[in-house]
Amino acid sequence: MFTHLLVPLDGSVLAESALPAAIALAQRLPARITAVHVVEPHAAPTVHGDRHLTRAEDAGAYLGQIAARLAAQHVEASALVRRGSTDVPKEIAEAGTAVGADLTVLCTHGSGGVRGALFGSVAQQVLRYGATPVLLTKPAGPADFVCRRIMVPLDGSEAAAVALPAAAAIGRACAAAILLVSVVPTPETAPPERAAATRLMPSAAAEVLDLEARQMQEYLDATVHSLAADGLAASGLIERGEAVRMLLQAAAGRGIDLIVIATHGRSGVAGAWAGSVASRVIGHTDVPVLLIRIPEAA
């Protein structure tokens, strides 16, 4: 599924934090890597407290060194310098289309961690401009990226299930186990749109939520069976409570190395749940997150 990775770099050490994950995936899939830099007009000389490549000549030399480093690690790599506009995310998305990349790997930028990267910054906009999945890594991530356990949050919808093929592809390449997680609220943690009805009819609401939990268990069991039939190690987990807290606990408690989640690129990380469940999960985890864009019709 993934054969060509695009890694945007600006010359900073922070941006290079995306390379370990990109290299590890390129070696396992296998895939090639294109390192890209967009030369902005009137660019600042520093970025993220580090140097910023402001001339095409310097960018070409730098990316050439990166490509050589990747080749030394048995990864086919090339360099691409684009003289672009000030709309860097659009240039990155167009660069990916131009070279035929099917995954963009970015390190998170900004003091807000992943949330700072997604809202009003590069990653969200790259996803908005194109359908190419985006993998986000943390600046302080491990020197070596190892993917043994993958988590896929699901809510039973076709939109959320868009994340499954990507999770399966990486799971197969990395021999990783896949954990499917669904969260069904309790009467006490019902979302705002259901809170009023829950207060008025608590017993009935509890029965409805229990029924939802049973239905979700059946859905997860069927999905696990389908993945297992394709030779993947998979399991399902139903949690009860507040969605964000339970998903974060599942990721931390199960030693998850990668979260794969579907999102509507047009509205940021709206994810498979109403409101901001997915975006809040992304904003509060140190685990790399792979964002799969939901088709507009879904």
C-alpha cells in the first residue's frame, strides 16, 4: 500500500526527527523516500530555533546529504527542492503528487505538540490539500522507530474503518499486532448530545448503552476475524467511559507504537466521532499517529 514516502525537511534538527520512523517503514515495507524542501520567498534565516534553508543551492546540498545517509541504511532515496509560494503545506502536498508519494511523514511542530501541528499548521493543511495519509511523529521520539503494536480506534462506521487497510499494510510489513478499540460511554460519561436524555431516563439510557456495547463487540469480533483471515494478529477491546481518556489509557497501557485513525481532512482531525475526540487523542499522546483521510462522500 505504501511504496513511496515523502519527508519534508527544513534544515532543522526538529524536522529531522521524522526520519527514524520514515527509515524504519521504508526498510520494512519496503518503500523509497523523497526528501523535500520548499524554498519560501523571503524566508526567515532560522526556524524552530535552528537554521532554515533559504536558498535552493543550500537546500539541494543538504537534501543530497540526507539522501546519502538514507542510502547508507539501504533505503532508496532522492532529493527534491521546490521554489514555492508562502503556502508551504500546499507545496508539500503538490510535491507528493508530483513524485507519486503515498505517505507523508512529518515531525510535529509548535509548543502545542501534535495539536499545535494540526490546527493552523503544516500537518492539517497538507492533509487538507491532498488525500495522501500523513504520519506524525514527536520531536522527542525514539532514535529508532519500532512498530510492534498498532491501535485503530473504531466506532462501527464505514468512515472510521477507512483506517483499517493502512493498519493492515503496516502490521503485515512490521509483523505487528493490531488492537481494535471502541469506546462506549456510560450514563455518567455520555456526550453532551445524549446527556439530557440520559438524565431524564437513566435506566433506559443505561440499557441502550449496554446494547451498543454488545453490538460493538460483535462488530469488533467480525473485524478481528477478517484481519486474522488475512494472516494478521488482531484483537478487539471494548472500553466503557469517556472516549478520549479511555483511548489514551488503552494506548499507554497496551504499549502501542502507532495509532492509525481516520479523519476528515476538510475539518481538521474530526475523526470518526462527533466533536473533537480524535483530535484530543492526537493532542495528548506521545505515540506516532497515522492520519487516513476519509473520502468526501463518507
